[in-house]
Amino acid sequence: MLVYWYNKLVVTLAGKQATKFLRQIDGLDGAEAQLVMARFTGNFKRGNERDGKQSRK
């Protein structure tokens, strides 16, 4: 299974990993599926994620 993001190949999943990925994203909306995809591609929790809230000082 090939996973693309904006027409660029991000990762190739095969065997048990591909099956697990498909099972986890089944029925999820776009945002939730994107989080699962981030975990599988290794682009998850690098420290620069934002929660959508502006911090006030």
C-alpha cells in the first residue's frame, strides 16, 4: 500500500502494517484519519504541533 500526501509518496506499507493501518482508519473522518496516518508515517509529535489555540502573554 502506498500512502501519498499532496501527490508525494510518503510511505509504503505492506503486510501486517498495511492491514493494521486500514483497520485503524476505517470509518474515521479526515482529521482523525490524518492523525493515524501521521503515526504510521513517522511524522507524529515532533514538538511543533499546534492545538489551534493562541497563547496569551
